[in-house]
Amino acid sequence: MNAPEVLSKLSPPITGMIRLDHSHVLVTFHKYTVDAAAGRKKAIVNTVCLALEIHAQLEEEIFYPAMREVDGGSEVLGKSRPEHDEMRRLIAKLRGMDPLDAGYDDTFFELLRDVIHHVADEETVLLPAAERLLGDRLSDLGTQMTRRRLQLVAPHTGEIVLNTARAMPVGTIMVLGAILTGAVLLARRAGSRDRGVSPTTGPSASRRDRTTGQSTAYREPLVDLHQPVLDARHLTHVA
């Protein structure tokens, strides 16, 4: 199976993909609280803004042109691009502000209100219309959107990873660290059992007891149990 065929099988229909985008960005919006640390606020805002920019470009390049072919007189479709432009204005404003600025929270919540309104129109009008009118083109359009998304996301991969890490609460990062520690220990234990070796001691050997002069079996430790494999607190610097 070649790459285009794989992409086609993995891509949802375009209406499903748009709904997934909406869900993702709204969940990210809801991570924002006015009492959060400035660094976390900035990371959440950056994540939301980039997601909205990519989503808007995908719709304007692929979804809206397809809808104009079958429903060019739609009022909701007609105002979608101006609504995108207004979101871009607020995104540019946020990027020029510091999280400690007095109007930062209000500007972000203004963007949230605009997005909720835009999403409601698309999910109650445009997407149902697309599923009625585009029919068997939905899957092909979804594949096109997936291919274009990969192109748009690629230059921002490092930024996305960094913002995602910084947007996580410290508690979440510590939990992830604890899970990683447990996974390392379990893997080590399982590997030791497979080799017939005790999880905390190495292969059997013998040494001579200094008191009795007799040889006794012992096992070399595989790990120093007094040293932690990973301290989850080491991961909290990214929050």
C-alpha cells in the first residue's frame, strides 16, 4: 500500500475532521484560567492561536471552495471568511501582548466568544449541509485536508511540543514522571524474570564466608536500590 492509499484510509471525512478540530481547540481554551502562571497562559494562548490559524487556512483552501460549488448562496458560508479575519486580528493582538498585561485575559476570552459563535454556525448549518450535498466527496476532501495539514504543521513541530509541555499543570507532569518511573521498574523486573535473574540481584556467584571458610551463593545487585531511577520533580521545569 503506497503513501496516498495509507493517507486515504487513515483520514476521516472532512466534516469529521473539522469537528475534531473544533473539539480540540475548545478543550485547549478550557485549560486557561485567569489565575494561571504567566508562562502557562502564554503556552495555552500560543497553542490555541496556531491551531486556529491552521484550521482556518485548511477551511479556506479546501472546505469553503467545495461548499461554494454546491451551496454558494449560504449566509453562514458568506460570513465565515470575515469571521476568520476577525479571529486573526485578535490572534495578532494577543501575540503582541504580555500575559501580565491588563487586557490579556479579556482579549483571549473575546477570541473564545468569537470561536464559539463560529463553531456553532458551522456545526449546525455548514457541516450538515456538507454531508447532504457533498456526499461521496467527503472522504476525498478529508484526505486532501490531512495532506495539507501535515504540510502546515511540519514547520511548527518543535513549537507545538514545547507549548504542549508548558501548558501542562505541574501535577500532571509529576504524575507522568511517576508513571514513567513505574514503567522503567516494571520493564526491568520483567526483563530480569525472562533471564531467570532476580529483579534486584544479578546472576548467582559464590564467595567464601570468612567465618566458616565455606563457599556460599550470593547475587550481585543489578541496581543500587538507594538511587531512584527517576525523580518526577526533575520534570517540573517545563511547566
